[in-house]
Amino acid sequence: MRPLTREQVRAVDLRANGDYSLPGIVLMENAGRNAAHLLMALASLDRVVPPLRVAIVCGRGNNGGDGFVMARHLENLGAEVKLLLACDPAAYRGDAAVNHAVAVRAGIPIDQLESAPMEAWSAALAGSDWIVDALLGTGSSGAPRGAVATAIRAINLARGPHVPECRPPRVLAVDLPSGLDCDTGLTASECVRADATATFVARKIGFDAPDASAFTGAVHVLDIGVPRRLLEATGAEG
């Protein structure tokens, strides 16, 4: 699979829905479910005493929707999950709004922190074994602002330096670390430093930038059910 640009990612999504009648909510379900199973596989190497404690930090777009799907599947897999929102839930639209509603009705704990100070974010992340960065996706560009920037700082502070004497939480980025540009691999002033990245369909071209791996950690490419013919047509297959 060839790395994809931002425009190629957008083309895959649009054509999957328009030309192949594959609803976006199906792709989101596949993405969130597979990312949840990846996290559980990675966590199994940590020798954490169950239940695994996971904090999923969600932004306002479809990346946040992936986080909601992850929360449901992680809970079904036995993890103790909470959702931390960096936006007003009223901002969710489409598939992300559907999966937010499912999470609410499923009783998954949700903290609304869009107006919260850094101290509140740090307190909410405390005690987590893993933190999931579901703030910004491939469509984002420019420097993160507001609650998203605060959330990124809190994630990096919680992760801290890895030292043998303690076990800080590890970080899984969804699709790409928030603050890293999909095309250039350049990072904004605030960028999540992940231990691993669960990216969908194919690597993103920015991951090959010289310093990107310090932010992505190990990159795991996850299938979300996009037809092979579509991948060939958009240049991802080859």
C-alpha cells in the first residue's frame, strides 16, 4: 500500500460512499472496532492488572466519532473506559453524532472539558493505563487551538518521559497524532507524542518525514473494509 495524501484520503471516503454505496458509519464502525482490538493487543504486552483503564480524548469531527466507537468496543472487551470531550457535544454532526448518542445511551462515562483548565484535563487523565488521541484527523491543518491545544498539552504531560521506576500511561493516536500535518509530517507547536498510531487504509505520506516517527511511534495500518478496486483507482494500491 502506498502512503496517501490528504486529498487521496478524502477521495477514498467520498467514492466509498458515493460510488460504492458504502455508508460512512460502516467505515467508522470498522475503524473504531479495529483500533480497539489493536489497543487491547498492545496493552496485553504491558502486564497491566485488569481492568485496563483507558481515557479517550475526542475532538469534534469524525476522529472523535472513531473514539466513540472505540469506547464501546473496549468496554465490551472488558476495559474500564471514559470519554473526555474537547468540544460541546452539540457540535457533533452525522456519523460522529450518531456514535456519541450511542455512547451516551450505553452509559459510558463522559466528561465535557471544552472549557476546562489544564488542571482539570490532567486530573481526568490521571490513573489511565492508555490514552487515546481522537482529537484531530487527516483533514486538519494549522496549529491546534483552544480546548484541543489544552488537551494535547495534557496528554503529553501525562505521558511524560518513560522511566523504569514508574508506569505512565501510553498513548495511541487515531489515524495520526493530533497536530501532525498529514501531507508534510510537520508538527504544530502542540502535537501529541504517541507510542503507537492506528492509521486507516494506508500510511499517510507525512509519516515519512524525517522527524515524524518521534510523534507517531509504531504505525499500524488497519483495514476498514474499503474495496480493493477503489484503492487501486485512488492510487493507494500498487
